[in-house]
Amino acid sequence: MAVNPTLYDVAREAGVSLATASRALNGSTRVVREDYRVRVLAAAERLGYTANLSAQAVARGTSSVVALLVSDIADPYFAAIAAGVTRAAAAAGLTVSMAVTERDAALEISHVRMLRGQRPRAIILAGSRFADERDRETLVAELESYRASGGSVALISQHELPFDSVSIDNSGGSAALARELVRLGYRGFGILAGPAELLTARDRSDAFAAALPSPPLAVVHGAFSRDAGYAGMLELLDSGTAGLDAVFAVNDVMAIGALAALRDRGVAPGTIAVAGFDDVSIAADVTPPLTTVHVDLEAAGAAAVALALDDAPSPTVVDVPAHVVIRASTPGR
Amino acid sequence: MAVNPTLYDVAREAGVSLATASRALNGSTRVVREDYRVRVLAAAERLGYTANLSAQAVARGTSSVVALLVSDIADPYFAAIAAGVTRAAAAAGLTVSMAVTERDAALEISHVRMLRGQRPRAIILAGSRFADERDRETLVAELESYRASGGSVALISQHELPFDSVSIDNSGGSAALARELVRLGYRGFGILAGPAELLTARDRSDAFAAALPSPPLAVVHGAFSRDAGYAGMLELLDSGTAGLDAVFAVNDVMAIGALAALRDRGVAPGTIAVAGFDDVSIAADVTPPLTTVHVDLEAAGAAAVALALDDAPSPTVVDVPAHVVIRASTPGR
DNA sequence: CTGTTAGCGCCTTCAA
DNA sequence: TTGAAGGCGCTAACAG
């Protein structure tokens, strides 16, 4: 069970001091004479040396990790964000450490505490939820003291908190979608609104409703998941709402569930239009291809790390545009 | 810019020694008198103390992170695995640090080196590829020396390497699928085989072909992606292969691309059957619902961390079963 | 059971 | 430019 070679081993092998080895290997401002540098590098190579990042972090007082907290990594929405975050982090020479909240506020808080222990350079939160006002305050306090201790935090789609955030244009996109559907001739709308306490869901639902010429026929709440979309659509169908001809699900995953419900109930394609939000990668490949609001989620993730790493004064928000994509799931009347 | 409180601060605040504070906060074998314990905990709470994990790692000589390396986190296959890994890691009180190889062998190697710097308790590799024999050897050497230094490695779907691995039953599942399709009356098969150098892809393709009564009509290689599935199906269509009535794509993502190609080419549904592999979550929601081979990817991810954390002698492999799921994309003749 | 005191691996003044 | 030495935050003997 050989142990990892330490910097000391490398220095000895190269016949130089610890300090010189350190300077040669992990770029410091100071310059090392070329032949020494070469010798150190060779020794490191020979020994298979890799700097112990923990030790570096302790010594430098600053680590090279960015912590990412998502609700559910198996959800394509978060997966896309994570892809953007990892890409941007890698480009910046940072390592990403990930935790999953399982959509549970308490878990979210405890994970933030855990993550703080890593003294990450930045904490990125995607999809937080605040069922409870006290939970929310606890979280904010936790994040605030993290920031006070030198870290930076970036939120995705959570612009109402006092932190940097990348704001997806939920309202604008939803309103544009509503207008577009009206233009296509739809009149009787149902909304699969998702969780009432989730800001993102509420923004989408509210903006959509507000952009309609008359109030929606029905609004049903539920989880943010495929199955909830399925159940919601069934509920809509069973409620016997008269004149229902289009349903807006506040995200694609729910919309896909809704489509499945329509199919299972034998509702003829085209009878009830369905639209989603996010333009998740499979949206174009379901049948009928899903009308939705496109958002570059990967860019949002990348933007979040950029935001966290820059040193602009803190509550700055960058906008990620959203634009309507009409596909066959809303054929027009 | 207040700095993070250290254990020393907590000890002082509580009026005890550093050692006592350490013992009270971070469970050691030693017991601390109750009133001291309470005082320390209170002080820590008051100060908002969180242990510096890096420092702990340095002092203990062992960290609490498990490193996960995937090809592409936005791919549902890897997203599901990552979900399993994070769940199992969280349950074990470990933190997961993730890196993405972008399906690039060189990047994979350099990331493994990076990750080693974190001195993780375990490294989990999903979806490695070895285009080049030398790359492969480099990787193996790197992993071997990591293991020699006390870490454990677990591979997913890569059983031919000398490490612990969770083996998805690619061959068995593919063969069963082939038999099932034959039973349904299909006779003229095409295979969208994915990358020739990817073991997983090859196993699936080969086993499927071998289980057929007569050789497949056509085998086309390409990337492991939706777009490659699309292109591959087009190629099959354009080649004018006579008698083609079923296509096996070695993963669901490709199969979905293939389905899209069929649709875009106006091939009547049911004319050419399509089957995939993995039973990714949207597989049941595309149209027609996709016949595929179900694999519990999340369980595979969880199994990988279990494997890495146990202390059984090393090259042990755990099998994850795969079973055929017939859906409407292969209606039978 | 508690406190003192070496380290853990690395970085970074500070002299030389 | 180099090396010696102190320190980062924490743990783990080791005495008391």
C-alpha cells in the first residue's frame, strides 16, 4: 500500500528544497532557474506526483472547487445546467462538487452547510424552493455568512434573493407563448402550474395567464415532474372543463406527461394542444413534437459560474433569453 | 469580510481546549463530558462554525469525497448513473465531485489525474473509452497507482479492466431482445452499432447479431448520440437494403434519433420497427413508445459506490440485470 | 476525561 | 534565485 508521494519526496528526488519544488510545480509568481525547474518536473513525473489539493487549499486559504446544488440530476433540466457548470468550471481550472436536494428544503439547507465545509470558491444553487418562510430565511442566512467569509454565490432562476443570479426569462417567455397560442386560434386554456411554492413555476404560470385575453379555464397544481403532468392532465380531462383546447405545462417534463395522458385516454391528436417550457433536448423528438419556450440551460449554468467568479458588486443578475418554438403539438385551429 | 471561524475560535468561545472541541464536534472514539459537549456545540452554533473539510482531510490523511467521471452529464444515461452515485454517496456521508470527459480519451486521463489530487476515497468511471491502446494503458496505470496509494476504483460497464466493476448485462439483454424480436416475426435486421471502439456498444451489437438466426442485413457505426442515430437510420434507408424490417440501436438515445429519421422520411409507423437499450426515462413517452432493454442505471451508480467502499478483494464484479421491455415500436408482424 | 503538542502536505514570508 | 522556518485548520498520540 504505497502512499502518495509528497512534495517533499519530489524535492528530495530532485535534490532541491521543498520551496523550490513548490515554486516549480505549482506556478507561483517567483521564477525558478530553468535547470532546476526541469529537474523538479522530471522528478515529479518519475514519482507520479500529484499535488494534494486539500493541503493546497489549507495552505492557500482558498480552494478550487465550485459547489453545485441541484434538485435532481436525473431531470434533464438540471442535467443541462450541470453540463454548463462543469464545462465552465473545467475551463476555469476548477473542480465541481455536486449535491442533490431531492426537492427537499431541509436537505437543501443541510447540504449547503456541508458544502460550506469544503470552502468552495463559489456555491451555485439551481432550483431552490422555499416551502416555508423560516427555511428560506435559514438558507439566506447561511448563504450570507458564506459570502461574508469570502465565497460567492450564484442562483439560477431565483432572482428575488439578494445574490448574484442568472435569471431565465420565465415571464417574458410564458407571455410570448400565450400570445402565440392565441394567435394560433386557441381560446380555452388550462394550466398545469406545478408546485405553488416554486417561484419559477409561479412566474411561468402567472405570466402565461396574464397574457391571455381572458382567464384560463383551469389551473391545476402538482409536482414539477412527468408523473404530475400526467396526473394533472387526467384531472383536467376528468373535470369536464368545457371548451378546453390548449394546455400549458410549466415545464417540458410535465408537458410530456400530459401528452402521455392524452394518448392513454385516447384523445385524438390535435384535439387538445399542449405546450411546455425549457425546450429540453427530447422535446423535439416526442410525438407530436412539443411546442415550448426555448432556454439555453447549459449557457445558464455557464453564466452562473462566470457570475460567481467575476468580481462585480454582488446582486447582479444576468438574463438568459427565452423564445417560443412552435412545433406540432400546437397545430393551430 | 469576516473569515470563517476555526475550531480554535470555537474552543476559545466555549472555554475548552482545541482537542476537546475537536472531539465534541467531529465524532472521535473518545467521549467528552456532557456539559462540555453542550458548551462546545452551543459555541459552534453561535459562531456558525463548519469544519474545514480540507483541513480535516489533511489531518486525517483521508478525505470524504468520491470522484465521478462521466462522458456527458446531459445524456440521460449518465444523468441516471450520477443520480445513483450521489444518492449512495450522500447516504454514506460522502461528497461527490464530478468531472466530464466529453467522450475524449485524453481529457479522461487528465481528469483522472486532477481527481487524484483530491485524494478521493474512490474514483468511479462511467463510460470510458479507449480509442487508442496507449491511452488505455496510461489510464490503467494511473488508476493502478491510485489504488496502490489506498484509493479504490469502480468502473461501470467496463468489466475487462482489472478493477471492481458493475457490469450491465449488455450481452444477455441484447441477445434476449434479438430472440424476442424474432419471435415477434421480424426477419430483416439492421443495427445502429455506435462507436466501434466503445466496449459497451460492441457488446450489445455483437450479442444481438449472434442471437439472430441469420446475420443482420446491415450494421452501421457512428457516435453514441441522438444525432448519430438519426444519421444512421437515414443511411440505412438510403442504402436501399431489401427486407429491412427492424432496427436495433445500441442505446435509447440513438433509437430516438432513428425514430425521428423515420418520421421525417415519412416512413409509415410500423413499417420498420425500432428498439433501443437502457430504458431511459423518456423511452416510454416517445411515439411510438420504445421497445428497449431495461437497466436500472441508478442502481448501477449506487452499486458502484458500494463496491468502491466495501473491502472485498479487488477485481469483484457485480451484475446489474437487464430485461426486455416490449412496447409499441416493435408491434410484431 | 482533558489539555499539550506534534504532525498532515503545502505555501509563503524572510533572510541569505 | 534559493532555502529555512512558520503557519493554514484540524487530528491524534501522549501525558496528566
